[in-house]
Amino acid sequence: MLANIAVLVSGGGTNLQALLNAQGTVLKSGAIRVVISDNPDAYALTRAANCGVDAYTAKNEAEIIRLLEQYNTDLIVLAGFLRILSADFTRKYANRIINIHPSLIPAFCGKGFYGLKVHRAALDSGVKITGATVHFVNEIPDGGKIIDQKAVRIHDADTPETLQQRVMEQAEWILLPRAAEKVCKQLIKEKRK
Ligand code: GRF
């Protein structure tokens, strides 16, 4: 039995790609059944199509929920999904939504910390280590229980762009499939009871 995964995206989808590539190896307990974007131009939609995964654009939470139900979703993975989900939504799917954030939470997170802004804040602060975090999603942005983290060293010559790339390569793309597997395994165990 596999857990049914829905991946929510807004942009380029390199984390989605990491999940797609991990299917059958690192990600053994779940399968990506559907990709949902709030942005019709997201390249992530093309990545899904290239792998034969159903992909849709949804304009609001009601449309997202309809798709999640259509695909009997067990786990929702936010992979570069920029919209903040309502408390009603996060309550409905409590412990079934995970997100990847490109810093070591509780540093550089919360409302307004997304994309390059996170890495700019890390560089401005002078810290020498940053990284990525996978956490459960609740009504507080970046506030849910932490599932796993991975550290990445900051270099003196880093720009927000070079740091973003290193955090993706050394942390996000490794961490997210691993965390998705951990949660899927648990969800299947509960389903079998
Ligand atoms: C990643 O840095 C992720 O941590 C953040 O948004 C970015 C999305 O990148 N939440 P991609 O769309 O997966 O390439």
C-alpha cells in the first residue's frame, strides 16, 4: 500500500523534481498522484507533465480541496507553494501537510520570509551556518512541528543567489524526499490499523 501524495507548487519546482526522482528509491511508501499550482505559469506543472503526473492550476482553497479529495490524498507536500493556507484548511489536514523552508527554523522564517528574502536575511545577520527545515504545517506560518533539518555552511563570498543554490543542493533536495518518506510510512501504518 502506498500513501497518495499531492504536491502544491507555485514556481520552478526543483523540490518537486527531487520528489519525482526519489520515487521508488528514497520515497518508497508514497506516490505522487497529483500536482497543484496556484500559478498557471509555474514550470513545476511542466515537470509534472513530463513525468506523467496529473497537474492542475487551482484558483482557491475550495478548488484545491476538490482535487485533494478526487485523488484520495493522504499527504500534502508544499514544495515552494507561496500562498499561506487558512486555519480552516490546515485544521482539516492536521499532521498531513508538510513544508520545506530554506533556513534552520526558528531562524529567518514566518510571514514574509520566502525565496531569496530568507537567504538575504541570513547573510545580513552574519550567521555562518544556515540550512533547510521540513515541518508540519499548522495555522502559524513556518510554526508547525519540525520533522527534520540539515545544515549548510555560508561562504564569505556568498550572494543570496549562490546561497540559495547551495541550500537547495546540499539540503532541500535531500531532506524533502526523506521527510516525505518518513511521514508516508507513518500514515500507512495508521491506515492499516
Ligand atoms: C525553495 O527554496 C523552498 O524551500 C521554498 O521555495 C523554494 C522553491 O523552489 N519554500 P522550487 O520551486 O522547489 O524550485
